[in-house]
Amino acid sequence: MRFIKSFVDFGDICQREVRKLVFVILLLFAVLIAGCSAKPKVITKVEYKEVLVPVKCQAKLPPKPTFNELDLKTAKDIAKYYQESEILLKECIGD
């Protein structure tokens, strides 16, 4: 019993210091308990968005004619080639 009394005896520590020590311990305990409190719920919102996916075009382009400055028929052939190519590629994009 003497051992316990000597252990509990705070003769050289004043009462004010003991209160400070208890306050600090209680404050630390409160901070630790507050850290374990309920966490806020994370609210997730699902939003659907239309995404365009690129698709490889399966169009076969006609052979490109060569241009000759002296022959006007080659200019017509090139214009026809670009017109056909434009039509084929517009079909790929659904326009």
C-alpha cells in the first residue's frame, strides 16, 4: 500500500500543473476521438454522354487520274474523281 501512495503522491507537483496535464490529455483524447467520427458520404453522380467512336471507312476509292495540261479531258476526269470520292466518303460518315 505504501508503494501505491508513494507512486500517487505528487508532493512536488502543484495542483495547477496537474490540471494542465489532465487538460492536455483530455484534449488529445478528444482530437483522437474526433478523427474516428463519421466520415462524410461521397455522393457520386452518373452522367451519360454520347461518345462518337471512329470507325474505319470501308469505301474503295477509284484510281486517281493523272493530269495533263494539254488535254482538257484529264481535268474533267480529275473533277469527276473528286466528286465520286466526296460522295463515297460522305456515305461513310452518314451525311
